[in-house]
Amino acid sequence: MSEQKRILITGGAGFLGSHLCDRFIKEGYKVIAMDNLSTGSLDNIQHLFPLKEFEFYHHDVTKFIHVPGKLDYILHFASPASPIDYLKIPIQTLKVGSLGTHNALGLAKEKRARILVASTSEIYGDPEVHPQKEEYWGNVNPVGPRGVYDEAKRFMEAITMAYHTYHNLETRIVRIFNTYGPRMRLNDGRALPAFIGQALRGEDITVFGDGSQTRSFCYVDDLVDGIYRLLLSDYQYPVNVGNPDEITIKEFAEEIIKLTGTAQKIVYEPLPVDDPKQRKPDITKAKEILGWEPKVSRQDGLKVTYEYFKKVVLK
Ligand code: UDP
């Protein structure tokens, strides 16, 4: 029998990181989750602590990362990822995307591990090309409030390619589009937890701007499957992973009102600075290279997510 593979997942106590821990445990890997718990939570991984295949390191990846023993893979997912978080901790956001990525790449080089880094559709900024293809270079305001996240992730892609080119490191880059599911934080400011939380508390639903901006929401299990396939592929350039089913935020709010049966109405609030007007992934590459496309409809994904939030809000 081949030896069990060992994987480090930075940001392992976060929304996506914890689902990745679950998936790799299920696939028979030894998993180390690393997190400084600034936006992640032990609640997301407490069910894994009894397993001997699972370890947790409470560590901030902007500091030197030490992991004893062999490592086959690294998933670098540590970062605040919602506008409210990176506006609250802008310097940490820049540091984890730059210094944190540098440390993760250095560790990968030392261990001869393959590394996959979590980039984002935010690197396209407020896109002038629609839907967004990997070849599009983006329209980012470097000095706007989202610049701390967007530019850190752009730097992450650049340094990852440089390690690939100059150190022959095996690297993978995923560009993640809006994703939802259980373990999202209720108060992370994102549209979905905001709307469901408001519905459950009997508050009006706050749509920013006129609600004509679009997003395309991917259910977390689909996203995790795309990442799993990308890690095991031999493709080193960025790949979009997301659901191309596009919807306006106003329609999305109406869907949540219907799903939750709330009697509340939509109220309109000012649009945040540099809020992208449209977003939808072109997933041709993911389909061709990874044989991947999303399977979970928004209707089904939202039902499961609503059940999760009901437990969180009403407990
Ligand atoms: N949004 C909204 N009401 C809220 C929270 C967000 O209308 O209470 C809007 C937000 O301005 C954006 C969209 O919903 O246009 C998606 O926001 P989210 O933060 O979920 O994702 P991102 O902007 O990072 O794509």
C-alpha cells in the first residue's frame, strides 16, 4: 500500500479551509490545519480533533512556518476574505497575502511539496470583460479600500509563478468566485449571511446600491471538488473555479425572502466603494482541464445553508 499523503492547509479553521480539511480526511490524507484564528474558528474543525489523521497548529503564517516531518501538499488558504474583514484588518490582509504566501512557498520548496494557492475573482477588480476569462488582466483600484485584498492576491499569483519558474516548484493557482454554504460567518458582511441573518431576526433586507450588480454563487462542495481536482492536475496557470449561474443582488435578496418566508421588505443602502458591477466566471478551462463543473443548484445549496444558519441564529 502506498504511504499516506500529508497535507498542510493554512486557514484550515476558516470557511473554505475547514471544508477542505474534511475532504482530504475523507480522501485518506493526514491533514494539518494551520490558523491564527483571526477570522477562522475552532467550531469549524472541532469534529476533526478526535481523529489521529488530524493535527491543528495555532500559528500566524506571516511568521516563519515550521512543520516537522514530510509534507506532500500545501493548500494556502489563510486570509481574511470578506470586505468587512479586510477593511477592519487591512495591514494583516496585505501581510498574509504577501509575507504569508512567501513563507508557504518557502516551506513548499524546503519540503519539495506541491502548493496550491487560493486566489480570487477579486484580482479582476471591477471587470470590463464579461464573463471573466483567466486571460483577462483585470481592472483593480490599488488605492481603494479593496486594494489591500486585491493587490495582495495579485502579488500572491506573481510570487507563486516566480517560484514555479525560478525554483521549479510545483504550483497551482485557483481563482475562487463567490462561494457559500455552512460555516460562513453570520456577521462577515457578505450578502448571503447578511440576508439570511436579517430574515431570521425579522429585520429588513439591506441591498446595497440599486441591486442591479451581479454575482454568481457557487456551493462550497462544488468549489472544494474543483480545488481537489486542480491540486491533482498538472496545470500550473490560474484556473477559475466558480458557478457561472449569474444573478442580480436584488433577485438574490428576493430568493432569500422566498426561501425564509420572511415578511420583511428590501431596503436600499449606499453601494460600497469599488463594488464590482458584474461577476461571472468563464469556466471553460476548469471544464476542459479538470473535467469539472458545478453540480449543486442555488435552490438546493441555499436550502442546506439556510438550515445551518437557522441553528446558528436560533441556538
Ligand atoms: N451586498 C448587499 N447587502 C448586504 C451585503 C452585501 O447588497 O447586506 C452586496 C454587495 O455590495 C455586493 C454583493 O451584495 O454587491 C455581494 O457581496 P459579497 O460581500 O457577498 O461579495 P463580494 O462583493 O465580495 O463579491
